[in-house]
Amino acid sequence: AQSVTQPDIHITVSEGASLELRCNYSYGATPYLFWYVQSPGQGLQLLLKYFSGDTLVQGIKGFEAEFKRSQSSFNLRKPSVHWSDAAEYFCAVGVIKAAGNKLTFGGGTRVLVKP
Amino acid sequence: DAMVIQNPRYQVTQFGKPVTLSCSQTLNHNVMYWYQQKSSQAPKLLFHYYDKDFNNEADTPDNFQSRRPNTSFCFLDIRSPGLGDAAMYLCATSFGGRAVGELFFGEGSRLTVL
């Protein structure tokens, strides 16, 4: 069965500093990988996704992620964090099944931005 | 804008009193999902519809049921809510098929059980 691990439960970063969120997955085939962001009391918004091709993926809000098959990782990065980036971030792996495609989410990383 | 709309955004119910949460979509996606998200936890899939086919997760309690009367609407019924069912319930949609499509989420319905 597929699984996703986000090792960091909380991260605090200063505004303007860089941010990297870690994600490790376990899946026997080619993974379909996603990063979602959730602001308090809101639904999840897709930041970016990886299906195939270029392993460096650009997303919205200045985020990017790099797929490293050898490390089973899909880490999310942003060069300069803004206060509005304070939120919870979820990494997910997608699985194709005959009954429908499903996402399995990691436990999430909560990001706090200091002024 | 095409979107996924959930109602109500906030629902308060009493222990054991049935609750129905609704989800509608204008994306014309063939797959609709219901996730349960408890505080500070990852969303957990309860079940999903692939077209009209209902797919229940193995560990979803019988207390949770779902209906999809047409492509646009899907309902989550909690027959006898317990205190442990207090959570955010997220509806999502996607295109199912050979390629894994991203999920589009609604804003969620937060359920409080008194």
C-alpha cells in the first residue's frame, strides 16, 4: 500500500527566508505526487503536481518541488516566504485503481512565519 | 467560476441526531470523494463515487453513508453522530480514468457534536 511521510510537523521560518518542506513516499510503481496547502478553516488548494517528465516542478505562489526517485522524495521549496504562506501543507501520492483514482495524504506540516 | 461547493459550512448537531452534508460541483467531474479531517490530522478518505459506482473504504464506519443522485451532487449522511465524528468534512472531485487527476476541494463543512 502507498504511504506518505512528512517528517516535520511544525516549521517556523522568518519572512523573506527560504522554506523547504520534506516529503517521502512509498509506492511500488511510478508515483503521482501532489502538494496541497490548507489555510485555517479552509479546504485544500493544489500548489503543484508531478506526473512525469521534468523532475523540477513549478507551482503557484512561487513554490517548486523536486522529484527524486532515488530518495523517494518530493520536497517543496520556496526561495522567499511571505507572511501569507503561513498554513498547513500536505504532500500526497496518487494511485490509479479500476474503481477510481485516490490520493493518500501525509500528516501535514504546519508553517509559521515570523515577521 | 467552476467550483466545488459545500453546505453548510458549519453544522452543529446533538449526539445521535442524523446529519446530512451536501456537495455540488460545476466541474463535470466523474469522481466525487468525501474526506474526514480531524484537528491537526491529514484528510482521511471515507468513500468515493466513480460515476454512479460507490466505493467504500474498508475502515469507514457503517454510520457514514453517501448518495449521489446525479453528476453534480453528492451527500454525506451521518446516521448517528458521536463525539468522535466531530471533524471537518471535505468534498473533492476529479476526472477519473487512466491518468490520475488532481483533486479539487470544497471549503469543507465543519461538524460539531454536542
